[in-house]
Amino acid sequence: MRITYNAPVTLTFTILSAMVLLADTITRTGIIESLFVVGPTMSLADPVDYLRLVTHAVGHAGWGHLVSNFAFILLLGPILEEKHGSGPLLVMMILTALVTGVLNVLLFPTGLLGASGIVFMMILLSSFTNFRRGQIPLTFILVVLLYLTREVVTAFQADSISQFAHIAGGVCGSLFGFLKPPSGARAYEHRSSDDRQA
């Protein structure tokens, strides 16, 4: 038996985020603050500000923040990577980071960092296992009730958590689930129709 790099996008994202936090912790030079936080304002002339719209998902406020996000990402990422493929999952992660980053700049006077928008994208997207067009999975409805409803309720509490990024990530995951069913779902549909003909 050997150890395999079974989910390259998920594992690379995890390692990169841990390395950024480790470098920031060791050097104390503010790497995360300068490159991995979406600020409340953007300079249209500064290319780094455009980069931060996506890189904020790599930066984390501390080890507890990183561990709480990657406990979910390491659980759900490999499953989604197998269902959708590494390339499509990477695109979904980048789009989710971009959407949460842009919305934060447009709507909120605070900074944003962390992968929690991607976590919620993965949570909602994972509820679309065995999804077929024209159907709404009950798992999706229950996940929305459990996760997103809680985020809407806690959004009115004073804390340093961006529930809006969670909600936006969940909306992204829902849209990806409805618009792009996993290739396994198409194969399952085809197999089911063959079984009915037999």
C-alpha cells in the first residue's frame, strides 16, 4: 500500500493555505494582511487588489480558523473532485472566491479572508449527489434549512464572521449543482434507463 495524492485540487489548496499561514506566523511580516485579505475598498490601479479578490480564500486569521475550514474541505473536496473532476472543481472554487470577494467589496465596510465561502459552496454542492435534471434533491432542501438558515439568523449578531460569505458560497454551490450535474449523475441516468429496458 502507498499514500496517493488522490485529490490534487483539494490537497494543493490545503497545503498552500497552511504554508501561507505558517510563513505569516514565522516571519511576522503581515503576508496575509498584504496579499490575502479583501479590503472594504479597492484601488482600480493596483493589480494586487484584483488578485486579493480570489486569494482571500487562501489566507486565514489563525490555525483555528484554518482547521475549522479545512476539516470540511478535506472531507467534501475529494468526493466532489471525483464526481466533477479536478478542473471543474477548481473553476467552481475560484468563481466562489471571486463572487464572495467582489460582493464583500461592494457591500461591506470590513475585510474578508478565509475559505468559508468555498466550504459552504462544497456543502451545498455535495447535496446534489445523484441529482437528475427536473428534480430538486431533498438533501439539498434539508442542507439549505440547516446551514443557510442558521447563517441568515446569525448574520444579525455582532461577531467577526462573515455570514454573508457563507450564504454567497452556498448560493454558488446551489447554482453549480443545478447547472452542472456531476458526470456520475449522467452515467447513473443512462445506466438506469438501460436497466429499465432490460
